Amino acid sequence: MSLLYPAGERFGDANLDPVGAGKLYVYDNGTPDQASIWSDPELTVAITQPAVLDSGGLLQTNVYVTDGTRYTVKLDDSDDAEVFTRDNTWGWEDSLFYSVANYGAVGDGSTDDTTAIQAAIDAIGTAGGGDLHFDSSVYLISSTLIIDWDNVRLVGAGSGAAFRNTKALQRSGAATTIKWNSAITGDVMIRFTSNAADDGTGYVKGGGGMKGFFIDGAETATYGLEIITWWGGQFDDIFVEAVTDRMYNLDCLANDVVAGTNTIQHNSFTNILGRVKNLTGNTAHGLVMGGPATASGNTSFNHFSNVHIETEDGDAIVFANTDNNLFYNLRGKAAGSGNALVFHADDTGPDNSTRDTHARFNRIFGAELDAPVVAKATVAGSNHSFANEIYGLSASNNAPKVTIETGAKVFIIRNGGADNTYANAGTTLFGRQRRGVEASISSNQSITQNSTTEIVWNVEDRDDDGAFDGDDPDFVIPDGVYAAEFHAGIEWGADATGYRWLQIEQNNATIQGAPKDTVAGISGVTLCHSVSTGEITVAPGDTMRVRVRHSSSGSINAVTGKFTFFKARWL
């Protein structure tokens, strides 16, 4: 059998307007003889011609024909006027269009449809790929659905992609639901993989994907959707809820495939949502991206758009063994003790017992994160997380606490608010150029003749980064800063003739290439002078100070002064 047209196929006229109540005829090719057509793939239920369209121009039943035969298809409108005639029309041989209903899936929410759906997946895979369609129904499964064929796409009628107040409302809003049988001990619900056995054979697979599903873990399934060593898939309009471990898991096979790379790359994810709601103590993570240490693959060069994940005590967005993934419009929230986003180091990820991985070079444009954000440093491995970037970090309700562990590097540009909106105990946070720290002296400071003296700053005018402690000559470079510019200015009291100089120093040493401002021959006037370093390389823990000296007789006062640490660059 071949499927000539699927139920729901829309027919239009030359202006693409639907042919309501149109009449579809199928003839032996080039003849006036009507061909035999059927509504079922077993070719047992014959259709009496014409097949009549509904008022919207939609075919109301599948139309099957025999394989390997060409047909003439004729469409008339409701008044029997011809709309078109097409010769040499083939059936969709080997069924590039499939419906799970044709393989026995019931979709009543109580019948176990696992075997029927898997049979449909394997049939379309054997035929070379295509779309497997699901009705607006609830399909119950009790074991993992495995897609290990190229170009197989699961197509539902919609996830109901909106966050609703209760699980019941959320489930009722979905058009097509795949639901886990809560009586079965948890497992992965749906898995795309290049090698189901993970035995080091085969080649990397790809294409296909998934669109239009609500995936309900029923509070017992471990993972919702898992994608392992896959290229070029398209995943759109998917909502995962009520799982116990991970909503989405992007990973690689433990054993390299024979042909091709072991990575998960060049996939597109659009309108991806997930939530565990009102499940206090639930530790499920949201979107976890990684790859095993024992094989060559990782999660890289994938594109994500409109991702919204909400967890309880798990982390919403997890970057483990990842690089060069691109996100647009990311929202993450953890209602309990979880983090909104974590960039992991070699040995800190959710699979750290078996992984040697770290996040690097990932970029996010537009992030609303209403829970902590963490860039991890390695404990005993080789690599910290580094060179990850967030452009436009904001919060709708609560400002996220950002932690950048010593050695980790992340570039963050925030949206709006005061500079210290996300301040965290002296940790450097933001990657834009900004002033950061400014201090001054509040009273005269006596400087002895020919004595190089550190200026003690005792007024904190501004300190967004915890770099300054009052009554201290030093500014201390916070974690994450790799370059900065400094400016210092001093006003001297009037005194006799003599030179005076002012210099900024790094770690008690002259800054290579930085100027020392020297003024000579001053007599009986008040002198103001200043010096700037230009942008210089710094490291966390470096100390910056201002030293002055003069040759006038006796002591003179530094009357006022400013020391500014600004235009910092952060990783």
C-alpha cells in the first residue's frame, strides 16, 4: 500500500483558497476509469468515490492506493466544476506520512500505546524517514520510545506551551500528550540516539526531530526527552513536566560510533519549556547539556530559541561538557534551592563521578534568571568553566545572586538597575566596562620631604565590587577581572619650591609603561595633578596603590585626592 493523501490534507484552488465541500476523484493514470482507493493501510475498507472534503477544504479520511502505480487525481468544487486534474501522481510509497493510529495506538490515556508507537517509529525509519503524526490525544507509555533512525520526526498537534497555575490545567491545555505510566518505575520517556545499544558500532544519525508535544512524567519518569549523539534535528513546541531527574538531557554515547563524530551538534531547539510545579523537594534538573569523558563527543554548536525552564531544588539550565552553543531568550527559575543557570568545571557537573568536562564559549543573548547563577571552578580537575557569555541578564521578580568561583571566567552584561543589583560578597560579576570603585581622602595627609608615601583612602565614594576597604592604601582586584584602567588625582597644599610626583603602582611595583607625573619648580601655589594608567592587565588579588613624593623643605599636605578603578573588563 501507499498513502496517496493523509486525513487532514488541505486542498485549495489556484488562489490557494480552500475548496470547501470539494470532491476528490482518483483514476487509473490517463484514463476515465476510477481506481480502487481505501481508508486503511491494510486495504480492507474501500472508499466510494468521490472522497468529499469538509467545509474548510480538508480531506476527512486517509486515501491509500496500491504500491508502484501512477494515478490521475481530479478535484471538483461543490458545484462539480473542475478545480484541477493531475496525471502521473504517485502514492507516498513506503509511507513517508505515517499516523500512529494506523499501528494500533489508541490515545485514550489508559491503554498502553508503547508497542504501537514504537512499531510506527521503526516502520517509518525502515522506509527512510518521514513524519509520524499523533492526534490530539493522550498516549500512555510504560517504557522508552527509541528513535535510532535518520530523518524520523514525531509530529503532535501542540504542547499547549503556556505556564498554567496547576498541573491539571497544564495537562488540559495540551493537544497531544505522551504520558508515563505512573505505576512503572521511572525511566527515560523518549530518546533520540545514534546507537541504542551504545556498543561502539554504527554511525552518527540525525535529521528529523519532534514538534508539538506535552511530555508528562507523571512524577515517576526520570527523563522526559533525551538526545544522544545526534546531528541536525529540529525540536519545537515541547513542554516537559513532572519528571524526577532531568526534563531534557543532551548527551553523547559512552562509546564512539565507528563512522562520524560522537558529538550532539547543529540541532535546533525552539519553544522549549519545562517545569516541575508544586513538587516540594523535587531535585530534577531542567535542560542538561554535556558529554562523556570517555568518548570524544560533547554538546556543541546547537541553537536554542525561547527556552523557559522552572525547577524546584534542581538546576534549571546546566552547561557541563559544552562549547559554542547559542541561546536567544532564555528564562530560568528555581523555586527551591536550585540554581537558574550553572556553568560547570571539569569535576563539578551532575555526572562528575564519570565525567571530566567543562563549559566554555557558550553565548546567551537575553536571559531572565530568577535564581542563582554560578560559574564553577574545578576542584581537582584541569579546567575551570571559562569564556562563557551572557548578554542582557535581568530578573522579573528577584535579582539573581551571581557567583563566579575563583579561576572561573564568565562575561556578563546586565539589563537596567543599579550597578550592584546582583552584588555578591566581593565577587566580580559583570562584563561591561564600568567604573566600579572610587575612593577619596577626607582630611589633609602630611607627606614628609623626600619620603615616598602611600596615600591612605578613607572615604568610600563607590564600591560595587568589594575592591576597597576604608582606611587602606590598597585596592584589591576582585575575582574575574582581567584588565582595568585606573586614575588618581592629588591636590597639594602651598609650599616652597620643589618637585612633586604622583604614581600608581601594581603589587608594590612600577607599572610597565604607566606614566609618573612629576612637577618641578612649584612655589607658593596650590597644585593639582593627576595620572592615569590606561588599560592594563591585572589578575584577581593584585593590589593597586597610589604613591606620592616631594622635595620641598619640611612636610606638605595632600589636601584632597581621588582614586578611581574604572573601565574594568570581566570574564
